[in-house]
Amino acid sequence: MWSYIGIGVVLLVALRFVRQLGKTIPILELMLLIAGLQWIVGPLIEYASPSLHYKYFMYVPQEQYMAFVAPAFGVFAAIILLRLKRVKGEYIKVENLKYYSKYGLTIFAIGVVFDLIGGFLPGTLGFFAFILSNFKFAGAIILYFSENKRLKNIFYGAIAYLFLMALAKAMFHDFILWSVFFFMFWALKFKPKVKAILLIFALGAFFLITLQTIKTAYRAQVWSGYSGNKVELFFSLMVDTIMNSEEDAPQSPTEPDNNVRLNQGWIISAVLNHIPINQQFLEGATISEAVYSSVLPRFLNPNKKEAGGQENFRVFTGLEISSGTSMGISIVGEAYGNYGVSGGIMFMGLWGLFLAQMWLLFIKKIDSNLILIAFIPLIFLQVIKAETELVVVLNHFVKSSIVVFLFFWFVKKQWKWVLVHESDS
């Protein structure tokens, strides 16, 4: 029963996401859809067709897993979607961003500068530099609505830059996320029909499946010092994968398949299997730590946890993880590990209420500062990730919000920027 309910909630979220494209920037709907795919759909595929991987498997029966995760996700989604009903109609006059091209160019330049100098700054300023370097994407979004074709091309240049950086590092997560964000703004401008949106989704899914298939082989070559043309290497691997059948490329039992990469549920199930049998519930310890860490900089909180989730992963799952590996237990896994089934479901409801209220606050701020809409993806960059634990999500959300609002305070006060055009009202 809970499996069917979980799938039903995922379908409702997907329907809401598609309907909102071209009307709003459905960041929270995207977050819910990603969570539903990773917490509900991926696990159900794994239960139906186990990958037989030695580590990435479901550690508890389907009934036990879904009895917690499905209602937790359902409450999380229901509270957010009910609160979002307070926003009526097409509330974002995004086409008016064309009046802010000059500001967009400045914001883009700030991002480029900090992208170049960020690696030379001391570690304490690293996160600050990271946020400012991402200003280039906010600037590119603003310039996409410019009436100047040259400025508009910066938007496409930003996508190309993301892709080339992904190829250089063999890390594709940021490219995928920002591509989805950029698609939202493209949809807001052109308002495509549902058929066009579904076609784009199908092409995107095909690309992602192919990418997951070749990623291991591509990384093996790049990380071993490949000196050739990485663009050529990437597309040659993609063509080979498309042209050859899966039977021609057998899966190693030590390598995760595509669904294992989608399935965050194996980690959540490990938490359900480990707590409280081998580890007592943490009674909110990591939650309070996340709140404390988000409001204090590292020099005032020297014991602050490093990003990567290794410590929490070991405590919550009982599994070993190497120091160079990054794995998060997800907020729903953290909710259970702290409060159990009932308390975990209640926490997910409160977390959903917090995010919805913050979203409504941002929407009100956009009424008096349209440029803020271009910074929303940066502020919610970690929020939408279903695998990330609370300390990372809250730290990024709070700190990036502070940086963005301090930036607007500065440019309004010192540079005399006019953030409200008469056509915005």
C-alpha cells in the first residue's frame, strides 16, 4: 500500500512540475521530483530487479522501507504544495529582466573574477568565493532576456562553459543541475506546450542514461592523465554506447548500474537497518549541529564538520566509507536516524513548511527586486539535492542568502542601482 501511495505522490509532483514550467520557476517542485525519484522510484526498481551489487543493495524489506519513507515523503510534499497554492497565477514578469542588462553584465563579471581568483584565496574565504563565482550564472540568466543579441549569447556561453568544465573534471553534477535551471528560464520565456516539454524530458533522460553508462570509463581515462581532446573522447564514448547493445558491455559486479546511481534508498535502508539496533537514535544531535553550523562561520566554529558526509555516513549506516568519497545520508535518512519513524515523518513536515515559507518570502522580495529571481537557483542549489544532509543544505542556503542580500544592499547603497523598474509593478 505504501509503495502505491509513494508512486502516486511522485506522479502528482511530476504533473505539478510540468504544469508550472513556463509559468514560474518551480524550484521546490524540482526538489520534490528529484527526491521522489531517488527515495521512491529508485528503491522500487531495486526491490523489483535487484542489482546484486555487493554493497549498493536494499538493507531492509520493502514493507519496512516504504512504511517510513513513503509517508515521510508524502507529508513533505503535501505541506510544500499546499503552501505553494498561496501563490496565484503568473507572478513573475521575467521579460522585464531586459531592462537590467547592464546590471546583469556586472553580475556576470563579478562571477568570472571570483572564478579566476577563488583558488588563490585562503580556505576560510573559499565558500564565500564559491558563492560569488556562481554569480556568473545569475548574470547569464539576466542577460538571456536582453534585447542585445551579443549579451544574450553569454547565456549559451555559460552552458558551454559548464559543459567544458564538467569534461575537464569528469564531474557532471553541476552541469546537469544548472542546465535544468537554465531550462526553467528558457521555458519561462518561450512558454512551451506540454508535448514539447515531454519531448525535451525524453531527450534529457536519454542523455542522462547514456552519460551514466559512459561516466566510469570516461573518468578512468581523464583521471589517469588523458592528454587528448576530452570533447572528442566524451562524444566517441557516447556514440559507442548508443551504437552497441548492453550485452556488448557487461556490467561488473563491483560497479554500480544506472539504477544504483538513481537509488538513494540503499543508504536510507542502511540507516533503517542500523538504527536503533546498533546505534541509538541521535535525538536531534545532527539537526541542532546543522542549525548551529549554518549561522556561524568556521573561524567561530572550528569543530564544524567538513563537507562530504563521511562522519555522519558511518554513524548512521554503520558502513565504512573512504575519506575521499562523498556520500550523504539524505535529509529523510537523517530524520529517521534522529527521531525514528513518527518523529522523522513529523520532522519532514516541519522541514517542508520551512522551505515553503522561505520560498514565499523570496517571492515577495522579487516583487520589489526582479533581479533576485536570477539568484534563486544559486540559493537553492543544495536544497534540491535529495542525497544531501541537513548541515550542507542549511549551511549553503543560509550563507548564500546572506551573501546575495548583502550584495543587493551594497549595490543599492553604494552603486545606486535602481532595482525596481516601473514596468515591474
